[in-house]
Amino acid sequence: MSTDAPTVLNDRYQLDGVLGVGGMGLVHRARDLLREGYGDPHANVAIKMLSDELHTYPDANALLYTEYALLLRVQHRHVVRAHHFDIDAQSQRGFIVLELMQGMPLDRLLSERPEGLPWAELQALAVAAIDGLAHVHKHQVLHGDIKPSNLMLTVEGLRLFDFGLSLSLDETLAELPRLHRDLFAAWTPHYTAPEVIAGAPLHTGSDVYALCCVLFELCAGRHPYPEKTSRRPLLTLPAGLPREVARALRKGLAAVPEHRLPLDELRVAFQTETTPLNNGHWSA
């Protein structure tokens, strides 16, 4: 747990332990004492705060509020639900109240399923992830850090979460504080598009690239680029996948952003029930 954070925020949220720690913040399991006092059986929530280091920056609370504001704009069954933003009166630390997700992040699922998922199971997860990201993009928001640990398979379905590196393309939100990504290299290189690593700005294609890395991993149990410094893709996928899926993943992982397919085409590929691959090789 953060050493500087109080154990109760605004006399309402009792922090009960750390659920996860990221490059810029941490998430606590918490109880909403107000709801609990009224006998609400669903008083457990998640609380996101910035790290001890980042919360000392002058615009730290404003940056966290931006994440909350963008989450409100992308509400969807496959995106984590944000309930509330507030600033603790005692510590002056901002925090986001989120739904407490019950389930398993995809990085843990992959560690338990090293051979990848069978097509019937993979298909439902892939379509859910594509739908969630498509909804985010529809509202002119870029996620910016898609990776297995930011996707949770919950009892209510798949959820995309951790929008700490997200960015809005909506000009009406231009006044919201923005994270300077050149100062905070907090994204995950293994899932970051090559042009972004080279210094190009985020765009929808960079999110597609990251998602295709995750989908490939779910298919094969391995990242498409086994060596983090290599951009030569692993050229095999398990037998039994539709040919359209292999073609779509190949296009989604293209090094040239303009060659990547849009999300609607990726979704069509994962909805197919047609010819499987022969011996797991990419088809032309």
C-alpha cells in the first residue's frame, strides 16, 4: 500500500489492501462505508490513486480526473465502470472509485494456459475485446496501453481497464490535462506499436497493433515477437483457427501503420466459421 495514503478516504472509503500496481498508480480494494452502513450488500469497490511519486506533481489530480472523465465517455459492457472522482480532504490526493471486478486478468489466464485457448473459447473473448475497443474509439478515445494485464475476464464478461495512458481526440475535450508521454515512458514496449516507440503519436492503429499482439498470444500462448527487441513475427499459429483469423492478425501486426486493418474487419474475421489453417501456418 502507498505509504502516504490514508487508510480511509473522506471518512467514506476504507482501503483494505492493494489489488494491483502499475507504472503510474495503484488500485486498492475498498469498502464504501456509506453504502455498507445502509446495508447495501454491494459496498465493495476499487479505488485508483496515483503513486507516491506522481501524486506530488502539481497537476497530478487533474491528470487522474482526465482518466475519470474519459471513462465516463466510454461506458460499455466491456469497459471497466467508473463511479466517482473525489479528492481526499486530509491528504489532498485524488482518487477514482471503480467497480470491483471479480475475475482473472488475461496475463494470468495465459500463464495457466501456455498452449493458448481453443477456438470456441478464444472467439468469444476476441469479439468482446474488439467490441470494447471499437466503442472506445467510436468516442474518440485511444487506450494507449492495451496488454493482457489490462484485460480482465470477470464473472460478467471481459473488461478493458486502466486508462491511465489514454488520450482523447475530441477537440471539445482539449482543455482536459494531458499526459506528456515523452516525459512518462510508462507504456509497455512489448505491446507498443513500433512507430510509437520511434516517437510517433498514438493513433487508432497503434491500439489495433497492441490488441492483435494480445489476440495472437491468446491463439498461440506466445507473443508474436518472442524477443522484445525483434519485430519479426512468429510465423505459426495453432491448427484449427480459421484462415481469415490468421490473415487478419498478420495485417493487424503490420509494421507499417497504414497497412493495418480496421477493427470492424478484425471483428468479421473472428466471427468466421470457415476453413481452418493447415498445420498452423499463416495463409497468404
